[in-house]
Amino acid sequence: MDWLAKFLKLPEHFLHASEGPGGGVIQGSASEAVLVAVLAAREQAVVSYRESHPELSESEVRGRLVAYSSDQSNSCIEKAGVLAAMPIRLLPAGEDLVLRGETLKKAIEEDVASGRIPVICIATLGTTGTCAYDDIETLSTVCEEFKVWLHVDAAYAGGAFALEECSDLRKGLDRVDSLNFNLHKFMLVNFDCSAMWLRDANKVVDSFNVDRIYLKHKHEGQSQIPDFRHWQIPLGRRFRALKVWITFRTLGAEGLRNHVRKHIELAKQFEELVTKDSRFELVAPRALGLVCFRPKGDNEITAQLLHRLMERKKIYMVKAEHAGRQFLRFVVCGMDSKPSDIEFAWTEIESQLTALLTEQSLAARKTGNVADLTQHFKIHLNDHEKSQ
């Protein structure tokens, strides 16, 4: 984990080799890492608040706890709140889909005024919908002011920490309490393998520690030999570290960096193809290997295009929605994707849009109901004819 942290250029206090109580552990998935952070933060908040408010019972304190995240965050964050029996407020991201400190501060002040107890904020670097990056620095300032745990879910985008040209993504990470990143997304490691780092691992150990006589051993309490059963939900552990070690030893650090760079370059290639076709529009700026786009017009065209693509089973994409607009997500994630693969995918997409619009036009003409042939379809067909 120290090797990996150095590769990603994480703050030194996340290393086991540092003098502080921080360190890393491999969890199964981002869902597990987020849940561990939420549960640990919850237990720490209960203990701390009861010390300063002895007049309240434990159940009264637990009933007031509240957590925060963006409405663009992954579903696993909302699920963690359900499993932890703690409501998570999904705060509105800005028009650029970014959650900032001022929004979080307003929500916390509202809750404090209502007698609630803020516990944790789960920020996202690389949201599921558009790969947007929450403003970690302003969120850190607010969390420090109100003594709220700050966790960063960088499940996808965390791999780019290793690239110097993406160093902006690391801003503020020196101030967060924990973070996670999935090696099975960008690092060519098979599922499941999610790296998690903690600024103070003792807070997790204290929250999860359960002693039984059959679990005791002679190395207990030695900081150089972490007892990782206290850092996770299950008791036993799979040997996930082996596949990380093999991947790094096989490809090398520079080989892995080049793999990430190749994904980014291929996404740029796809982005250029989208912008050159006037029938399509970008929904958000390209982020790493993800391009969010849609055919111009109403949501029905997007839905029908995706349906046709999925029926043909030549490429795979999923649909997302923001501000009432549905769009498609094209993400480069193959082990050995090539420029020819991007060309293949684009040909499939644009040809199916052409076929869809042509069918719509013919259907309208057959019924004589020309009014049903919207101006949008006319524009699309004229643009395509000109490009031919």
C-alpha cells in the first residue's frame, strides 16, 4: 500500500512508513471503503458528542446524526447511509456538477441549528455520471471548521493521480481523513480490488475492534504489523495484494502511467468525432477516458438510439440524466483499446442515428402526417446529407 501511495503521489501521512497513525488497506470495492469510512466516522462522532453532552443518551445522539454528499455521487454512498442507519443529505451540485464548500456549509449550519449532528461528508473525484470533480479544498475548510470527517471517493479518477499532468486532482488531499480508489478500473488489476487510505487508522480500529481469545496473537499492538481485520467489515481477508504486486512488477510504474494516458488520448479521439458531427452535442467536458454526449433533440431520440445500439450488441454504453436531459456515456476501459476500436464504435453510433432518423422520416411520410416529422429530424437529416 505504501508502494501504491507513492506511485499515486499521495500525502506522506497516508503511508504506513510515516511517523503518524495513517496507512492503507485493500478493500473489495469502493462500496466497502465508503461504508467503512461512514461507520468509523459515525462511531467517532457518537463518542465525541457524548463526552461533550453527557446529558444525552446514546440513542438520542445516534438519532441526530447526519451525513452529506453530492447529488452526483455514486449510489453506494446513499446505500452506506442506509446500512449505517444514518441519513445522508444529497446536496445539489452546481451547474458544472461540482459540489463546493459553500453549499456544504449552508447545509451544516441548517442542521446544527435544528439540533442535528454533522458526521461525515463524502466528496467525489470523478462522479459516476460525468466524472466531475468536487472542490476538495473548499470542502476541507468547512469540514475542519465543523469537525466533520471528509472522505474522498476517487474510485475511477484516482488512477490519474499518478500523472503529473493531472496533478490538480491531488489538490486538497493532504487535508482529507480518508480516500478510496479502485485498481480494477484504471490499473489493469482484476476485480475486486479497492485501495483505501486513512489519515488516522486508529479511529477505524477503535470503532471496529472486537477482541476474542481465539483472535489474539503475539504481535498485537505492534504498529509495524497492522491487524487488518480491524480495518474492514469481514474478519477474513483475500490475498488481493498479490495481484497488485504482479501487475506492478509486470508492467512497471511507467507502463501503468502510459496505460492511463492511452485511455485519455482515445477519449480525446472520440470527443473530436462527436464535435465534428453537427447532429450530436457534448453534455460535459471530456474527463479522463469519459465522454458524455447525446444526439441533439428530445430525450426520446437518445433513448431510441441507445436501445438500437444495445439490441445490436456491438458496443456497450449506459444512459445518464442531468437537469432533465438524458445523455450517453462513452468510456474507454478496455485492456488493449486501439484507435481502430474508437472508429468502430463511432461508426456504429452515427450509422444507427442515421438509420433511426431515416425510419422516423419514412414513417411520417407514409402516414401523411408530416407534422409528426419534427423540425429536429429535418435538421439532423439535412446535416447528414451535407456531410456526405
